[in-house]
Amino acid sequence: MSPALPQSCEPVRAAPEVTTGRPPELLRLPGGLSLHRRRSAHAPALHRAVRANLEHLRPWLDWAAEVPTRARTAERTRAGTAAWEAGTDFMYLADLDEAPGRVVAALGLHARLGPGALEIGYWVAARHVGRGIATAAAGALTRAALALPGIARVEIRCDRANTASAAVPRKLGYRLDRVAEAAVRAPGETGRQLVWVMER
């Protein structure tokens, strides 16, 4: 699989609350994969994972252009905790039973599409690409999102050039709704964004 798997899972703007419910804080999946609600205590492990994967992430994620400081990672982690409480973003970290506490992926459900919809974002650490982690985790988050009150649609968006990221919604049975113009924010992007949709 191409290393082009990362897709943004950081909020791009504040959004109104779209659901009164909350997804599970822990999702255990087959193959020893677990998704944990991201909390402030996870900041050191997340920081190590991001630093170790910057070259892998830079083509697709604008925030990976600069090496983050520990303080910046801690700030983002605190912001994610607050967003969960507000119901606007639900951030997760993934680890494996074989290496508990070591971040192998980061994912999120984001309320940036308007009422009734959530967007899934994800990135997987370079050494774990090709193991089905993004597909399994995005599938679990799709089911969790569509089980929330008021949520009828889930989207996954990625640049047309990010073929590995696009393989995830395709494998999960998402429908390619459209190809949209988008600002180019990272060096690997073409400005043509694939919009994949799953409806309840």
C-alpha cells in the first residue's frame, strides 16, 4: 500500500453541537486493536507518534509542516478533550494489544459538516500502514457515529491523489458522492477532494 494514508483528523473550525449523544470512549476491535478516547494523559504518547511520523504525514496534513512542541501537542490534546465534552469532535487514539499505550493511529469524528452529519478523519503510523488498521477503525467509528442521536450521514474526505486513504471508504461500502474543489494546504494535495458518504 502507498504511504499516502494520512488524512486530517484535527478540527478545522469550531462547529455547533450536532448530537446530544456521545460515542463509546473505548472500542475494542478484532485483531487486538483498541480505540481510546483521547485524553490529556495521552499527550506524551501522541507527541512521540507525531514526531516519529512527520515525514509520512507532511504530504497530506498541513499541521505536519512544522515539528510540534510538547506544549503544542498538550494544547491540542486539551482542546480535543473540551470538544468531546461540547459534542463537536470526538478524538481517538489507537493502540495494539502487542504494544499497549503506543499510538499506532489517530482518528476523529468531526462535527464540521453541519447538522446531522459527522466527518471521519484518520492517520496511521508509517510502520503500521497496510495492516487494515484505518479500515477497521473507520468502520467502527462509522457504526458509532450512525448510532448517535440526530446523526444520519457520515463522510470521509481525502485528496484525489491520496489513493491509500481513498481505499478505506471504498472498502467500507461508502458511496463516492462527488469530487469537490478544495484549497491546497499540503504538498501532496491536488485541490480535488473525494467526498465519500455513508447514510443511515
